[in-house]
Amino acid sequence: MSIVKLNNNGVKNATTFGSITGLGNLKFISRSTASSSSNLSITSGIDSTYKEYIFFFNNIHASTQAHFQVNFSADGGSNYNVTKTTTFFFASHNEAGDSTSLSYQDSHDITGTGAHSLGLSFSSDSDAGGAGYMHLFDPSNTTFVKHFIAVTGGFTDSDYYNTNYTAGYANTTSAVNAVQFSMASGNIDSGTIDLYGVN
Amino acid sequence: MALVKYNNNSISSITATAGMPAGAMTLIKTVTASSSANISFVNGTSSVVLDSTYPIYLLEYINCHPGHSGRVDFQFNLSADTGSNYNVTKTTSVFHAYIGEGDPSAVFTYYAGQDLAQGTGYQVLGEVVGNGADEGITGYMYIFNPSSTTYVKHFMCHNQYIALDGGGNAYNKSDYIAGYGNTTSAVDGINFQFASGDIDAGTFKLYGIKDS
């Protein structure tokens, strides 16, 4: 008996191959676009589907210079107040080239339920827009706390470039199912936050 | 009617499945250095995509070994004119951690000797990289929205390598470099090189991260 061999055209309408439901390990889930937004809240797509989620921040432009920050929800976005313990340090250098810094920022770490800084003093200059990413691990787990690791970069109104490194955990064994990003004051004038799941 | 079931051999000729969702991270191009003066990724050249197709690009440089006869800096620059000139103005911050193979005194500090303040020259990704047969530099870089004509172009790198001091002693060194190409023109080219001599060997990968 001859083997029947399929070609690309023969499977173009197939959406799964048995247990294979997609290709690649980084899956785009959603894009949130700011437009003079008081915050960007992501209330869907964060569940047990993936063990790791990555948020990419692109050209986060502040309406007025402010810290870019995050908070987590364990009730689908009704409240963003999950207790967190974090560390924060940053490297800074100005365009004038006469000032540098590498320092732990104990005014920007947190043990509490408030929003946590991801990036310091994002400028509102017309060509400014912070960028970066945040990994959130196993948010649906009901046994362990929820770790996150973030790196962002942005420059200030006074032309300092800050690279911000922060990590910590949401100290809850409830599932985290929503994440909110905002500026410490003013709006997110524009920018996008893309959410990905990692297989 | 009996159900026809296909096996792996039946689908061995399949190279594309239009109906299946693809991954969000797309390998655009891999370039292998072999005594190369430099390695460039230029939009529209040699199948390279470095434009608005993707909002974020990831570059990996793996086991880049210098052809230079001694320790040498590994560096990169950006182009806003499809590779004709690599001279985009940059402001960056750099900090590093290192420890010697024979010197357990670790150092962790900001490193002003490697940052740029509105400089157009090459940004050093790894300083005094060793040229021993088993030495070299490995790292990765994210570039955000290089095609934007509104915003500056942020990049973030983490590089790991063996560095040599003046006496040839080996150090494990990790450099954290971030900054921005201070231009509102689209960035459409990126170039890697050693400050002197060729890239004897190394693998360079360019990925695009989709937003759909």
C-alpha cells in the first residue's frame, strides 16, 4: 500500500496537530494601548495557561514626569492591593556626562500594598518614552508567592538616563489574575504594554 | 466510512501550517562570524527585517571570539541610514560585576569608563575581552521600537565574558548596559565589531517579537 503524503495546501486549514496547538514558545496574548490613560489594567489572559508571563513596555510616555509603577490584583481587578516585598536599584547617567550613580533605592523598594515603582521619573518630553519588561512567574499558583523581575529604562526631564532593576514577590497564595500599570502622578499619555505567555 | 489516520511520515513534507498559531518570537536571521571585520544587521539587506514589522527586537551574540592578538573591546553602534554610517548619538549607563579566577575580591560598581554621554562612537559591550582559545563574550540586547519617528530608541543589554587584566589574568565579568539612541529618525541598522582585529568566530541572532 502506498503512503498518502500531505502537502502544505492539504493542511492549511488545520489549527492543531493532535496535541500540538501552536508553534513557538512565546505567545502573544494582548496589547494595551494608553491614550491619556490614568492606568492600563490587564484583567484577562493571566491565569494558569502559562507558568511565566512577560510584559513588554514600549514608549511609555508620561503626561508629566513621574514614576512608572505596577500593582497586582487577586480579585480580577476589583482591587489592586496585593502585599509586596521588593528590591530596587538603578544606574544613572546624564547627557552632560558629569554625573553617574549606581545605588540601591530604599525609597523605592516596598513592603506594602501600594503600587511599586518600575521606573523612576519617566519624562514627559515629546521624544521621551520609557521601555522595558517584567516577568511574572506562575501567577495562578495557590501554594507559593508570586515572583516578578523587571528592568526598565527611561530618561528624566533633566536628561538623566535611569536604568531600573527591581524584583520582588506578591506575598499571597491567592491567584494573581490582574495587573495594573500607572504613573505615580498624571496619566500614561501614550505607549503600549504587550502581554506574552511563555510555554 | 473508515477514518483515515495519518502518521508522521504522511506529514513529513509539511513545512508550513497556515491555520496554526505561530509563536510570537520570530528568528529573523542568524549570522556566523568567521574572521569577519564586523557583523551588521541592516533592514532590507540579506533578508534582514529591522523596521516597524516588530515593536521589539532581540539580538543575541554568542561566543564571540576576537581575532586580535591580545585582549580587546567588543562594541556596537546604530545606523539611521541603512548602514551607510554607524554614528547615532547615544547616552548610556553601565555597571558591572567581576571577580578574578585567582582573585576572590569581587567588584560591583558603576563604570564611567564605559558609558557614553551623547556620544556617536561605538558603545563598548565588553571591555578587554580575552582572546584565549576558550574565551569570548556572550550576551543579549533588546531594542525597543527602532522604527519610531517620535521617540528615542531604548536598548538594554546584559553581557557575560572573560576579561583579561594587563597581566593576562582572567576575570569573570558581567556588564549591564542600557541607554538610548537619541534620535527620532528610524534606526535601521546595527553593527558589532571588536575595537581591533576581526571577529574570529561567533554566532549572531536577530529575533523579532510580534505584537499580534
